[in-house]
Amino acid sequence: MTGRNYPKLGERLYSQQLENGLQICVLPRTGWNQSQAFLAVRCGGADRRFRYAGEFVETPVGTAHYLEHRQFETEEGDALIRLSEQGAWANAFTSADMTAYYFASTSQFEKNLRTLLRFVSVPWFPAEGVERERGIILQELSMESDDPAAMAYYDMLNALFSDHPIRERILGTEESLAQITAETLYRWHRILYTPANMILCAVGDVDPDRIAALAEAELPAAPTQLPVRDYGKPEGAYPVRRRVLRRMETGVPVFCAGAKYALPSLGAARRKKQLTGELALSLLLGRTSPLFARLYGEGALRAEPDMDADVAAGAGFVVLEGESREPEHVLDGFLRDAAALTRDGVDPTALARRKKVLTGQFFRDLNEFDNVCYNMARAYFGGYSYLDTPDVLAEIGAEDVAAFAAECLTPETIALAAVMPQNA
């Protein structure tokens, strides 16, 4: 495997692409007690429409998540139970554009890795198991429907995007789940669960060459055709709707605001744009910002909002979500300060401080193996290296932050969704 040194981090990253197209990234940590493996497939809830083998393929909403649930079942039994018996803690998740299966263990790493590679790469979907899973996912869907924060988030996405499938719930709907059969899952697996559409990441006291050899032995040897994703017609800069209000049985009002931003092509420019957005958000409404101090003091905010400049399924968008009985008041203050930042520029001292905070957070996150694996996979699918983050942050200037605010943090570009109590 090829190694690349990161002197500032004290790390050496090993990587290799196998002949079947699988990308492997390994970050050895000699002497650490725990090791982690993370196998990610570049497909998620928003990946529903494709061009494949000369045909247009469309799958029901929720297919990616449904398959994730069923993938652990094998002809030899439940792979999750097998991993547990082998001393590993394992799990999986489906996001808008990624499905990942992973485990952490303090022993038998290679045995657990072999199990992971086998159960993810070999589909086995007996009809009775697929039908049984439908009821489980319907319960999960019902629980999500009762979650005010989740509903505010999807209301925001539906207000923000006109056609992009990221608007749709990853879990699907009652109607779409009824359309998913074993044949649906087999087709999805055949098209998307191919090594050329995956990355295997590992962190810990592991041997990079052994990992590559195991992957080569357990996964299909020949590369296969990759699908061409179709996310719908190009989205405009402005939201479809600017305000959405939902009432639910909740004692805590929540809000979620979002705005689209132009996403550069794959590579370091994309990562820089994302980090620039995170800096802009934290400068405006982070814990140490004047606006947060004022809103918190007034009782308009209960805590620091969750903020992110997200990239998912070919779309870039900022997300600002929190708890407040006065979401319009919070957003008004945010937009006023964003306009002032655009007009007057960014305080260099404040920017330097925030860059140090984000850099420090990056170094702390390097000790969280699951976080490292997830971000290495996300970076690979985005065409950049996660370990370059400190260098990318260092390149961001005040003018970049001001330009980001001018582009998408304006009254015309932001959509606000709020969930308020029934009788408020």
C-alpha cells in the first residue's frame, strides 16, 4: 500500500485501490487497544434514480435504509450476533448519500473484518424476512414522525429544494415501503453494492497490507459498471418556500433554517467551501458570538444552536437548528449580523480564534476512531483528504467568509421551518 505522511499530525495514512475498484484507507495506531473497520457504500436515501446498463432505474423512497436493515441477515444467521460473539461492537447507518457498516473490537480484528466483508457483499433476502422488516421500519417511521426536530428538518429541506430527492425522508413513507420487495433489494444491491462504489477504512493497531489482502480475498475480483446518479433538474439559488409552520404535541418549540450554496466540483475547493460556511455560522451564532449572548440572555435561545455547512448527494446547504419560542426573532438577528459581516467584513482576530477552535476540534476528533473512519469515507467520496483539514482551514481568509455570507445568508435565500406546540 502507498503511504503518505502528515508531519503536522504525526500520522501516516496508507491507501490503495484494488483492481476491483475498492478504495482502502488505513491509519495505523500502534499500541492502541481498540481497532475499527468501516465499510461505506456510496449510496443513501437520496440516491434513488440512476442510469445503469443503458436503462433508467428508479427505486422507492427508503430502499437504501431498508436494505441496510436486511443486510445483516445471512444464510448462516445474524451477522450482528456473530460479530458480538467474536468480541466486536457493530452497527450501521444510512444517510442521504452513504450507507456504512462498521465494527470496533479489541481482539480478533481480522476475523471480524472477514465477517464484515462477507455479509455486506453477499445479498440474502428471503421474502419472509423482508416482509417482517417492513413492520419494524414502519414503527421507526412513526417514531420519527413524532420527533419535532426531525419534522422541522424535513420541512426545511422541502421548503429549500424543489426537486432534489434529498427532500424525501431517508426512512421512506408508508406508501413507498409497501412497494419494496426482495427483488427491489436484490436489484439495489447488484447495482450499488459493488467494490468500485465502496471504501474500506480502518484505524488502530492493524496491518495495512493484511487488510488489503483480506479485502482482495473476500470481495468480487472484477470491477463492475457504476450507475450514473440522477438528482433531478438543477436547483435555483432561492427556496421554494421561505416559511413553514407545523404544530405538534411538544413542550419545546424547535426551528430549522437552511440555505443552499453553490457546490464546487469534487476536491479541495469543495472542502474549503464547506469549512468556510462552518466558520461563517460559528462567527455569527456560535457560543462566543455577541448575537448568541444577547439571544440567550433574552431567553430567545435555550442553548447554542446546531449549525453545519452540509454536503450531501451533490447538494450544498447550511443548516441552523435549535429550540426557541421566537424563531423569527432569532433569524432576524442572524440575518442582520450576516448583512453586517458582508458589509463591514470579518474581524481578523475573531476569525483567527474560530479557526483555532475548529482546528483544535479536528485534532480532538482524531482520537475518535469512528469519527475518523466516517470522515475519511466522506472525504474520499468528495474527492479530498480528511487529514488535509488543518491546511484547508489555514487557507480560508476573511474575504472568503464574507463572500459566503453574501451568497447564501440573506433573507432571500433562507428557508425557516418551525414546530410549535398545538395550543401556542
